[in-house]
Amino acid sequence: MYYDTECETCDRKFGSQQAALQHMNALDHWGPRYECDTCDREFFTQRSVDQHMDDTGHREPQFECETCSKRFYTQESANQHMDARNHHKRHYCHDCSRTFQSENAMKMHLNSSTHRGKNVACPFCKAALTSASGLSHHLETGSCAQAKNVNYRTIFQAISQRDPNCLLTNKLLTYPDSDIQNIATSATWNGSSFECYLCHREYATLQALNQHLKSPAHSEKLYHCPNRSCHGQFPRLASLFSHLESECCDYVRFEKVQKHVQNFIMGRQKLVGFA
């Protein structure tokens, strides 16, 4: 018998197409198939399907617009389309006609006063603020004219007393010390700039260095993210709220943080189930 029909995978040959088909079905020896982007034809090699699509114009555009359903044959064509129509770029604010470099930058813009307004009021001076993190910063820095005795230390003490299970606060041997301050002198001049002796960052002026030392940059981490899968540690309540508002760890929605912030700071919000 003359064997002229080959298996698509192994080297066996068969005397009929039917025998070859039975063999390939039984052993799943079918060779790979390369499909045309447009019609239902199949080919044994990528080269064959490419030649078919080029000859028939059946090649499907592979490069998508980031916003609409249009597709293009080259990335350059897709970019030209999106550049010509700014609102077709990803991370584009239609209301402001602005494009942002990342999803996080876009989210921060949408959560800013431009879109959210100033709907969070200070419980003491009634100043209108944009967010929970803004209110926390206002109080923690002692900026409220009606609550000069409120600062990041008194807020931490009040919250930690209501947080026996350490949902948000870290256990400290002592409360943050109100008397210790890092004050740099001219001795920090290294020949070209004023250098922080803790992190070695350099500043052009002594005043700038002292501002750095008075900031939370080297403060003890007082708070942590309540999401157990997130290991974020924060020196101030404002930075914790900013983290939660970003929704980067999907623990709580921005709106819910704003809804509870006043009760939370004023001691009327239970810490369990805060999110």
C-alpha cells in the first residue's frame, strides 16, 4: 500500500486521508491552527495566515484607542487619533479638558475641591475644607484658631484611647513627646548645603532644614492602615486619611471617609467597623 498522507504532529503516514483523520482524532495529534482575523479560514503556519491576510486585506487592526472602539493598524495611527481628540485619551477629565499621566493623578483631581467642592467643615471654626485628610491636617498642625490646644498629639491620644484593639493606632511606650524638637544649627553646613543628620537630605537654607525636621518626615509612625493586607504606616492621621481616600488598597470608599470624619475626630465614631 502506498502511504502518502501524514499525521500533522508525529511522523506516521497513512494510505488514506480517512485513516490519518482517525489517527489524529484518537491521539489528538492535530497540528496548531492559525486563524484569519476576519474570515473562518485556518492555516498550519503563521506565515501562511499572514500571507493570506495581506493578500485579501483580512488583517484586523490591532491597536486600539484608549477610549473609543476604534482600532488602527499601527500604534502611531492610534496615537495620532487620540492626540487629535484629547478626550479620547485615558485619564481624561471631560469637565476640565485635562489629561493626566496616571489613574492615581486622575483620581486625585476628581477628589479635589474642583469637583468635590468644600463640604467638610471644621467642627471648631467651621472652616470649609475639601476632605477628611484636609480637616485632619488643619487640626493636627494647630491651625484652627478656635482649637489651639488641638494638635496631632492630642488627636492621637483621643483616638488611641478609643482603639483598644489597635485597629488604626500603633501601641507606643509613651505618647508623642510635646517638648522634644529637632533644631538644626549652622553646624549642619557640609560645605555646600545644610544636611539633615537623620536622612542626609540637603537644603539650601537653615530655615528649610528646620522646616524639614519639624515636619512628620522623621516622626514615629502613629497609625497604620486598617486593611490587614496593607502594611501602610503613617506618622499623622492626615496621611492615613489621604491613603484611604486614594482607595489604593480598596478598603473604604472616598465618600465614606468624608461622611464619618467629624464624628471620628470628635469621639462620636466607633472605630470598629469604621470602613
